[in-house]
Amino acid sequence: MHLSRALFLSLFLLLTGLSLSAGIESTGRVDVYGDGDGIVLTVLDSSPGVHASFQNWGKAETMKQRLVADIALSDSSWTTGNFKFKPSKDGTVLLQFKGPWVKAENGIEKRYVLFDSISVEGASIEDGSFEEGKGWQIPEGGLVKNKNISFSGENCVKVWHNDAANRRIQVKKDVPVTVSFACRAYSPELEKQNFMMLDISKDANMGFKDEVAGDGKGGWSDQGAENDFSIFDVSRRFFGPVPFKIVNPAENGGRSILTFSSPNISPEVKLKKVTLDAAGFKATTIYLLHTSCFASSKAEEPVGTVSVKVKGESAPREFQVLNKRDIADWWNPSGILENGSVVYAKNNEQSRVGVFLSSFKISETPVEVENVSFSVTGSAIWILAGATLSDGYYKLP
């Protein structure tokens, strides 16, 4: 049965458009067991990239009491997903978060994956981000304490097929249960990643939420509640392969982003330049999480400038942020830019909206960065949600 499952997973990855370079290793997995209390589980739904079905091996009488959710993973970043099931009666269900079944010469290969930000609707689960270690059965050495790796917070868990993170939940008859999670393929190289997430909290002048259009207060591009980004998930850290320090406006006086001045926004928004301390971090690359509003239809029109001050150099190294090369308008973000990928998109009340990930190479080898400045140079409203320095280069999604 496992061989047919391997073939299915390969086809699954192909159909979802994700990498086959690592074969079935590019999957995560969640098993759901209701057989302890004789609970029949019915699959109701799953998000794109997640396939949930009955277990197709073992005893026939328990197959419909066990579910397996396979998660197609990208090579370089966290994947978020969910699946929904309905229990046939009240009782206890066991959730197992694990890696894929990969046959080896002497058994099963240890193909590790990471899980974080686990939540459940229709039932209750505690500490889904593994910050407190409450209620979980975690493999020895499985708790990863590294904010450069974890999807949110400080911690995540590392598991493989035979060493899962286990959690029991109480379910109610016919009450749908949705299990949501973030999952990522693991490699030892992740432990070597070194990032500095620049802190924009002191300079942030707007939030994600705006209540009154055109008053120069509140948030985003000052276009009112129908066209803001209040649905942005401020608990999220990774966007593509890069982490950012996203400022929670609830903890920063309502301010979380840098919205620069523009002819297209209230004159009360006066921000033209910001300089952030880099504390001598040795970097080769800077990554931006940003977007624009009222962007020009012209390609390569300037939007802003990034200036990187390197220790021992009199002049900063400057990089132009250009329209339709590094960034585009946040409405209906799509297409492939030379140096920009849409890494987060949602629907507000008016449109599909999103932010871009861009990278700028500072040096071939790490150099000591004293500070980084951002200044507006165009007419579009440039919005910066985060900036991160790294001592390595990571391909945009």
C-alpha cells in the first residue's frame, strides 16, 4: 500500500505545481485518529496543496476512523494550509504532525519537516506555536528554539514519520473541526541561516487599518476602511524564505508600517526618509516586504531608494526601487517581476490586494552594515511593512 501512496504523492506534487526534485520528501503530513473512541471521521474540505483522505491501509474496520492529510511543500519557504473533518460522535481525537513515509533500505528514512502556528476551529487546542510546551507530546530534541526558523514566535517543532508531535483534542458529534498549520521542509542548512530583521516600530507612522479616508491618520494608504489592509496577519513572520519583524499595531499605538508621502495621499502624511540602525550586522543582501498604491503604468519608474551605509565607506551603497521591476500596485497583484514576488495576498472589500518580496545584493561577501535608509523618490504611495538583512541569498518564490 505504501508504494501506491508514494506514486500518489508524486502525482499530487506535480498537480499542485510544487517541486519534485526531492520527491515525496517534499511533503508534510497530519494523521487524525478517531479509533480510540470509535469515531468515524468524514472529510469535508481542504485548502489548496493539502489532500485529506481516509487511511488506506490497516484494519478495514478502522480505516474510516483515521484520516491522513498530505501537505505539498515548496523547497524554500513555509506553507500554510488546513483541512476540515466531521466526527460522528463526542470523544477524543488524536492529531499527529509528522513527516512523510519514505522507504529506505533498512526501514524508513528520517525526512524531517517543521510545524508551527497550529490552530483548531470547532474544538480547542492550546499552545499551537509551541511557546510554552503545554499539552504536547514532542519528540526528544524536536523543539526548535530559533526565531530565524520559526514561522511565528520563537519556537517550532521538528518531526519525522516515526517521531511525531502529538496532541489530543475533544470533539463533538457533527461539529466540523478545521485544523490549520504552517509546515516547512527541514534541512540542517536552515540552522545556519542568519538574519537581522530591522525594527521599524519607532518610525512607523501608519497601521494596517484605516477608518476615515483622506484624513492623514489611521493606516495603510489612507483610503478608508473599505480599502485598507486590516486583514493582514500580524502574527506571521515568514514571507517566502525570509523572516520579517512585523509590528503589531495593538502594541505600538496603532502604528505598524512606513507609509511615505506622495501626491496621492493626504499632505498630513509627511514621511520622506527613514534611517534604521543595523548594529554592524554582516550582510550580503537586504530584503524588503513592501507594496505601492497609485503606481504608474510605466515600467521602471522610480518609487524609492534604499541606501546601505557600510562601515569604513564614506558614501552609502544605493539601490533604486523601480515600478514593475521590484514592486507593483497592490491591487490585483500578479505577474512575474524581475525582482519582486507576491508573497502575501488577501481580499479586502474592494479588491485582491497584496505585498511583494524584493531583494537587493549589497556585496558578494558579508560586509558590516551600520544603518539602512529608505527614501521616497516617486509619486506612488510606497508602503514598507518590513526589511531584513541576511548574510546569504535566498531565491524569491
